Amino acid sequence: MSFAHLALEDKQRVLAELTEVKSLFASRGWFPGTSGNLSIRVGDFTPEEFHFAITASGKDKSRSTPEDFLFVDQDGKPSEPTKLKPSAETLIHCEIYKQTGCGAIFHVHTVFNNLVSELFWERTSIPVDGVELIKAFNIWDEEAHIDIPIVSNFAHIPSIVPEVTERLDKRIPGIMLRKHGIYAWGANAFEAKRHLEAFEFLFEYVYRWELLKSRT
């Protein structure tokens, strides 16, 4: 479906959800500087054609303005005339949508997610063993083990995309950029938020557990 044919109420709903999530995450300090980006898909989806709203580049996410978001297409190009620039990392959102068909993607920078991405860089994944919050990802195995993929962080964003494609694990609704931040996704904004909060809990747990083990 073309962007022009999308219902106005659907566009407004997506923008309202993004505004609410942005305010909540900003209150937690998850957008240091102007970092991080959020997106929610709107309308029908095929890997060849879809649209989503995403945070505009260079905005202070602790404030709300009429120019915080814009709509882009499956290639990251604006879906309608605008003077706003999409986040520099929009191409990563495009690829995650194409690979998963998800409905929302949230990306934040925190100290703990950066620390564990470097701590486990050589194994290219963050191991988590038997922690209750793994169930947030609908993984219900007793004493479940997961490995959260870590990919390289390049200044040239298109260079990151092939690695995301290669390393993305559809069982795990998230992927880490080394010394950068987590991308978490879900079928909708509620699920993406749940996944992101679970990841952040697990990152802090893993880091603190590794610290405790090093002292024994």
C-alpha cells in the first residue's frame, strides 16, 4: 500500500506511541546526547514495500516537538516531503524490518550494553544462562541459554547492514552493535519495549556476574 493511502488515524497512532516511548526512555537516561533511535511500522508489510515512522536526526529526545519524527519507506527515504533527516541508522531499521517483518524497533545506548558488547566481542555474542527474564523473549526452556549477537560498529552505516543480515537470530529479538547499543524489536511497540527492558536487565546482570566471578 502506498503511503498516501495509509489511514490518517494509523499515522497519528504511531506518532503518539513513539512520543510516549521516547519520553519514557529519555526519563531513564537511555538517550545520552542525541543518541538512540526509535521506529514503528505503519500499514501493511511486504519485504518489498512498507513504511515506518522514525526519530529525526540530531534531536534532543528529552524534549517533545512537532518535528521529532518522520515517515520513511523500505529504503529509508522520506515517504512525503519534509525538511527533516531520518536517523543516520535508518538503514539498519530497514534491514531488521525486511528480515523479521516486525512492527517496532527501539535502539538505545547504555553503559551496561556497551560494556558487555566489548567484554564478549571476541566471541561475537553475549551469553546469558538461566536468567528468568529470558522468558520475556518467549523462550520457556528450563535454565535456558541464549547468545545475543554482537556486530561490528562502523562509521559507514551501510557497511554494518550485511553483518546484521548475516548474524541476526530470529529466535533472539535483538542485536548489539559493538560499543554502541542494542536494537530490540517486536510485533508492536509494547512487545519491543518489553524486549528492550529485558535486554537491559540481562546486560547489567551479565556484567555484574562477570565482575563477581573475577573476585572469587
